[in-house]
Amino acid sequence: MPIQKGSIAIMCDVERMFHQFHVIKEHQDYLRFLWWDKGDLNSKPSVYRMRVHLFGAASSPGCCNFGLKHLAAQGREKFSKETIQFIQRGFYVDDGLASVTSTAEAIQLVEESRALCKTGNLRLHKFVSNSKEVLAAIPEAEQAQAKDQDMALGETHIERALGVQWCIEADEFQSESDLPKLAALKIPRSYSKNIDIARYELHNFSDASLNGYGACSYLRAISKEGQITCSLVMGKARVTPTKQTTIPRLELSSAVTSVRNADVIKRELEIGESSRVLLD
């Protein structure tokens, strides 16, 4: 959701993230493995210990993300609040996602994030953005491959943002599916594209029947000029329990789902504006 809030989106990657964080000596025995020296399968295997976190270990994502957050905390005095917040909350393992409202903000966020990560010998690279101005401010070696060429030629360039296809040129999300109509569905990435937001309103709707109940939440963005855009942010549906339940109870269950959705949205999008829950 955070990548959909602003009109300019940024995506990046931490290079070889797991191997950049060392395992303390007391814990290296937990990462032992056997290896045949010189590839001789007839020889006695030697015991080795990993000194860095490895790909495939269940502990690696948590340990490395803790290290990334700790690095951000150490830079509070030198870098802006927005940069610290991006490093601490904008990463899913090694993938960083953020959106801002202006080109200047985006460029500053990229430059400061790279500088902050460099203090911990981490390299942010594979940068992607829907803004040509932002890409022009990033060294070509730090960009995702063939980005400038695709955008300059007007070709459709598709990136993956946490499992969802992101068409950079059109700035839309789409799904890869064997179902023709679903594959043709395109969703605008930004909730408030190209407008200067004055405030947000969150409207949550819920309803229930004997077969099931559900809730959906819409974000209403109001610009300083009075322009309004509405976007579906989240929706959930549940099948009615097999045990016989009354309609009033199901209506209350849908309302609870709606309130929980609203709490998640306000936390993730960091909006403290009014939130309304409506049910019939």
C-alpha cells in the first residue's frame, strides 16, 4: 500500500543482502555444513561454518532486517526523518518500496537512502521509478537494467513489485493469469495521481448475508483545489460459518472486519484523517 500513496514511486534492492550481515561467532555452529574438498566424493567431508547469513535459512530475513533497522536508527542524527522511515518500514526483506508526491522528494530520498546504507557497507541498486527525472538523477549502474532505453523508446516495461506486475510507463498494476479477462485487468498504481493532496478520508463499507459477509475500504483523496479521487484500497470476504448464525451477528462480524481493515490501512499509509465505517 505505501507504494500507492504518492504520485512518484520508487523501488530498489539491497545487493546480496544476506551475505552483508555477519553471524556472531557463538552462532556460527548453527550454520555448519559438510563439503568435499576438491570435489572428491570418496574423501571424508570437511565441516565448514557460515560466517554470514545464507539464502534459504529461516533466520536470515529476520536477522538481516533487524540489522537494516538498526543501521537506520544509527543515522537519525544525520539523515531526514523520511529517509529513516523508508529504511525502517519500506523494506520487505531486500526489496524497498516507497512513493512520494514530488520529484525533489524522490531524488532526496534516493540520495539519502544510498548514503545511509553506504555507512553500513550496503549497496542500494536496481532502482526503478515511473519518473524519468528521478531516474536521470540516479547513476546508470545503480538502475535496473535497460530502464532508460525502454522508457525513451516508449516501450512497455514491466517490473515485479512484491509479486505484482508493475507497468512502469502506464504506471499500472496488472496480474499474470491464464484467465484472459483477469490478465486484462489494469489497476492504477497511485491513489492520488498528479494532485496536491490536502487531506484524506477513509470510507469503510460492510455487509452480510446467510452465505457470507465482507468489507471494503475506499480512500478519498481531496486536493487543495477541491479535486477528488476515490480508490479501492482493501477488500475482504468471508464464508458464513457452518454453524447457524443470525443475520445481526453476521452484520457485526462484517463490521469488525471493516474496522480491522481500517486500522491496517491507517497504520500502513500513515494517515490520521477521519475514518468512517458504514453498514446497513
